[in-house]
Amino acid sequence: MTARARAPVVQLRQLRRLTLDDLAGARLPAAFFAEDSVTVARTLIGCVLVHRDRAGVVVETEAYLGPADLASHARFGPTARTSVMFGPGGVSYVYLCYGVHQMFNIVTGGEGEGQAVLIRAIAPYLGLPDDSAVGRGPGKVTQALALDRRHDRRDLARGDLFVAAPVAAPRIARGPRIGVAYAGAWADRPLRFWWRDHPAVSRTPPRRR
DNA sequence: GCGGGGATTAACT
DNA sequence: GTTAATCCCCGCG
């Protein structure tokens, strides 16, 4: 094993450093989330997810396309849990996975479309330990930002849970979504996006040569 | 109601 | 690589 030494390190000074007040002033409007989930998933990388006095830079996302997407909770149509996905974009969807972990999603697109984006990893930005592990993985994102199902169905255009404009313009990679093997051909579609070489990304596939 | 299973994680062998 | 933890959603009867 030779070239394993090159540990990718993202320099903090690559990021614009903003205060909580700055972030509040840079809040993304509802229109940002009215785009399709693939566009939102890609453009969210480098944006800042803020909850109260904690914030992380989004480094990994997944797009879920709607009822036809067999990996999506929307595949059963609107239910008591998922009806929020069929509302307008810009609203949170938080659910419990494996009885243990909370998953934070943002509904995208328009009324009735059933699209959403899962936030799979964040890098510490404000109010968090300077350790890439704290937001590495979807269950860790909610843990780091103290989010749970009480934060389901929040309007991100108002209140203390929101997304702020990008603080970086990283190189972005894409590949198949994680943990959706049950979804047949949908499992292979490249609907996962991540900040290339960022240490907070939950899993890094072998680099092509 | 019942039963199967999950957009995960950490701690095993 | 394998497995337990642990809850509740969803389809079906």
C-alpha cells in the first residue's frame, strides 16, 4: 500500500467564515427548494445547515425523485408519515430509521411531486467540535445539530432551522445512493452527491484510475 | 391487529 | 464481514 498517505484535508480557510447573524441574513428562500431534487441535492453541497446556534456545511446529499423512485418513502404515495413530501418544497421531513437514528430531509419541487433530499453529512462550521466525525453520516447529522422528529415539517423559510447560501464552491462527485439495495434498478442511479475528498463524507468509493 | 423490514451505527469476530 | 439495537411504518386481513 503505497499512496495511502495522501490524506485529503480540506483547509478551513477555503471556507468563508460567517457569524450566526451573517448566516441568518444568507438564508435560502423557498424558491431554492422548488427546483427538482437532483438540482437541489447538487447545489446544497457547500451550503450551511443551521439549527439554533449550531451549523454545519453540507458535504453529502442524496436525491429522492418521487413516487416512481422505488428507493423513496414516497413510493407508497402520501401516507400519514410521508404526506409532507407531497407538499411544497422547503419543508423538513425527519423520520426515525432502524428505531434508532433520525434522518433529516428537505422536501423539494412543487406541490404533489413527492421529491426530497437527504442530508447525509455535514462538516462542523459553528457551535460544533472541530472534528469531521461529528457530522459524518445521516444519523450523525441530526445528532450534531440536535434535530429529531420534533423538527419534522418545519418551514425552512422561517424559524431557527434553515439553510444558508454556500460558503464554498467545492468539486462535486456523484454516485449511487447508500443503503437502498432493495430498490432494484433505482439503487444504481447516481443520485448521491458529495464534496470530493472531504473528510466528513460518510463513505468514499475507490477513486477511478 | 400482525408481521416484515428499514435512506444506520458501533461493536463485534 | 457480521450482528444487535430498537421503533414504528406500511400493507394486508
